[in-house]
Amino acid sequence: MLKIAIPNKGSLSEPATEMLRESGYATRQDTRKLVLRDAENDVEFFFLRPRDIAVYVGAGRLDVGITGRDLLLDSGVRATEIMSLGFATSTFRFASRPGEVESVEKLADRRIATSYPGLVRRYLAERGMDADVVRLDGAVETAVELGVADVIADVVETGSTLRAAGLEVFGEPILRSEAVLVRRGGRGDADPEGLDVLIRRLQGVLVARRYVMMDYDIRAELVEQACAITPGLESPTVSPLHDRGWVAVRAMVPRAKVNKVMDELYDIGARAILVTTIHACRI
């Protein structure tokens, strides 16, 4: 039975649970429940603090887990990211008082406050720099004002919180993070039994979220032109209609481009253009 760690709270929890539900797995009805066995799908879910998930997976106590890329790298454990899941995106950056630290190269011997000391130390070590990394749990924006640090390293979204604290970002992002699926061991280790099924299901959800199914009718002599607009993932399905001068075409189309594609098809003569949502798929 595949043992899967799931975030029990925070920004990762609800999207992870929804993605697994769309993948056909059982979901807990009681949020106080810490373990859920899904015998039909031969998996067992463990609901843990997001920061602890990489630790349990890295220690081999659980097979796989959903956590943030930032939390995985900060943990320093032997676990491997195997796929990104497309939600809970964030950017991790340095910030200081305006004009005080202008580039990453100026971080040497500075005091850096962060809730992700492992991630920051790794970043500095890769660049051959040494600094005093101060670990703080929770908000770090006041660390500079209170004299605990010269620089902070934290997740930045709009930057409004930093500006309110009299800080501004500098340098390139330390990391672009999002929710990821991780497994125990390194890249050369054997995958846990059942992981291939989980990956296929999650990939199916990701594809279903990015694409829609488009159907339309078009005159037979315009098929090649239409298929150039809707090439599908491999090739469109083309079927003859009762009227021999027309055919029906079906193809997967990127959700973000659906209205533009419909306009282009209509302009070349396609009619009865219909769009339907894809709930699940296997590619």
C-alpha cells in the first residue's frame, strides 16, 4: 500500500486534497482525522504539517508526499522532487532597506533573517559566500528594524508587506517555488510500488485542467486549414458527416486560448463549434 503524506493545513492543503479527489482518491470528511486508508486504490494518506512532510518522506517512513519545493530544499533531507503540481506558486527573495544592499554579491558577512535557513545556507554555499543566517519562525519583516538582521530572505508576492516595513527586494529570486510531489530516496533509487499509478492520475488532472475538448463541423476541403489551428495533442479526430461535403473534427485545445481558436475557426468557415470540459484523462 502506497503511503502518501498530505498537508493538513495552510495554502497547500485544500488544493492538494482537491487534486487527489479529481484523481479518483478518497478524501477525508473530518479534518481532525490524521490517517485515511483508501483500500480501493491501495493507498494510505497521512495528514501532516507541510514543513514536516519532506522529513517523513526523506526518512523513508512514508513513500511520497505533496509539499512545497521551498520546504523540500530547506529540509535538506534525501528526498526527490518528481513532478510539479501547478499550485501554491511563490517567489523567494532577499530584501533590505533601500540602497543598503544592492546585490547578492554584497551579502558576505551580513546577518540574514529567514524562516528557511537551510534554503538560504544552500544558496550562499553554492556561490561561495558566508553570512550569519538567523532563523526566525513566522514573519521576518521586522527583523531589520529591530536590529536582528541586515537582510531578510522570505516569500514575496506583491511586495506590499515589505514596503510597509521599509524594505525592498534586490537581486534575482533565490527560488521559484510551487507544490511538488516528492518521493523517498535519490534519483537512482527504485520507485515505491504504486507510484506510477499516482503519477499518471495527477498528470491526467493537470492535462484536464489545461485543456478542453473542442468539436466543430467544417467543409471537407478546409480540413487541413482547420487542423492547423487545432492540431490537438497528437492529431485531431476527423469523421464524415451525413452531408458528404462536411466533416466533424474533435481536438484538445489549450483552455487559455479557447476563444481565440473559436474565432479563427469561425473565420475560415467552421460551424457548430462546441467546447466541453475534460474531467480526467490519460495521455
